[in-house]
Amino acid sequence: MEKSFLSDGSSRVWRHQRILWWLFVVNLVLGHLSIFAMVTRWAGVLDHSLAADQLYHGFNLGRYIELAMQPGIGFGTASPGIAAFAIIFFVFMLFVTGGILEAYRSPYKISTADFFQASGAYFWRFVRLLIMFVIVLIPVAIAANAIKDWSGDLSTNAAPEKLGFWVDVAGAIVIWFIAMCLRLWFDVAQVHAVATGERAMRRAIRCAFSLTFGNFAALFPLYLVPSLVSFIGMAVILLIWTKVPAASVGVSFVLMEIWMLLWLGTRLWQRAGETAWYQRTQVPAEMPAMPPVVAGDATPGMAVGSQ
């Protein structure tokens, strides 16, 4: 019996789970570096202080306000550094996307060199796709802002007390659905580009549009189900976190890292499911998928995604 696309996608993520662990470690390292300067600065203020003890073993509002007023703390000054490392991780993810899709698509284990060769080969193509994606999102952002303003006006002026709230909720659901459809469309464009070696991203977008909305019933669950798993998992983790004592910093850290691992895993599940769908419906069975960019020199070495 043939696997479902979701099941096939999860199998590919498991088979190539080293990719997930690599991404997790990179995220963990960048996260540590992003707060290193802030932690070092805070240590000089908080180490062995009464304020630190009262904040570590509970939450003392007075001590927190006193802490925030300290010139050596500088909550706001930490934001640029954290944002910079977040951007670095985003660019890194964009860079390795080509290698990830190549690993999920290939019927054999690709070497680390081939993985990064594919990543580099598709990077600038995916940068162009990202720019087009941002342009497509502009009308959606404008519509979201208009709905927000409209709901606020209704909350102030409309007779029904909760009309503005329900308009805001309905609008958020519609905008969320449209954004998911657009993200799926550009995901398929990436999968198509890697499968065919397409260089013209506008042509890839046109082809992906017909593929996505011509097969929407089969493709949308590949995006929706992992997203729901991620949201439900996030809710469970947050519920557990609210029960963790304030002094159990290590437990809180582990829970947040599990959340990150879940987020990365479900995103890879989406990409693997989309790749499985494309291979089984768009590539003729008698033509095994071959890498359009990677030379395929199966030299010995650490294979990306192999166990």
C-alpha cells in the first residue's frame, strides 16, 4: 500500500534527521551568541545581589523595576544584537534550503559537499523568490492593517458590543489562510526549481501557481497538518511551562528548546511532504529523480541526513 504524502514526508525527515539536528545546533549556538553580551553585562549588576535572588526564586515587581532602571542593564540595547542573530539564522536557513530539498528529493545519500553545493547553487535563485514573495505579501499586509483599523472603529462606534472583536477574529483567520496559501505556492516553486534545475524564478512561480491551485486539495494538508501539530505542541509546552517553578531555570530552558526542535521539525516535515508529492505526481515513474545541479560524485564522507 502506497504511503500518504504526509507519511512519506515524515519518513524522509526521520531518514535524514541529521539535517534537523544540524539546524537545531546552529540555532542553539546563534541563540547563545545573541545573549552573550547581555548576560555578561548583567552579571556585573546581578551577581550575588539581593535583587537577583528575589527574581530567581520568584517575581518581585519592585525589584524588577529597580533592575530595569539600572544603567548597566539596558534592556533596549540588547534588541539590535538579538535581531541581528535572528537575521543571520534566517539567511542561513534560506541558504541551506536548496541542500535540504536536494537531500529529500534524491534517492541516494548525498555527501556533505554535495549538500552545500546544492545550497550554494540555489541560494541566489531563492533570494529572488523571497523578494517576489515579499512583493506578493504587500497587499495582504495592507488588507490586514485595514481590517485591524475597521475592527477598531467598530469596537468604538458600532452598537453591538463585540462586533469589532468578531470582525478582527474573522479577518485574522482569512488573512492567515491567504498567507498560508501564498507560502505554500512559493514552497512549491522552490521544490519545482530544485527538481528541474529551473533558473528563471518568474517561470518557476507561474508553474508553481498552476501546480499549487490545480492540486490544492492534495497540497494544502501538507502545509496545514504540520502547522497544527506545531501549534498544538506549542500550547502543550506553554501549559507545562506555566507549572514549572520559577527557580527551575534548567527545566524552562529544556522546554523552550523542545519547542524550537518541534518548530524546525514540523517545517522540515512540510518541505519533505511537498517534495514527496512533487516526485510522485509530477515526475514520471520511469524517470528516477537525478540532481540537476549536483554532480553526484558519491565520494566517501559524512552523508547529510544519513544515520
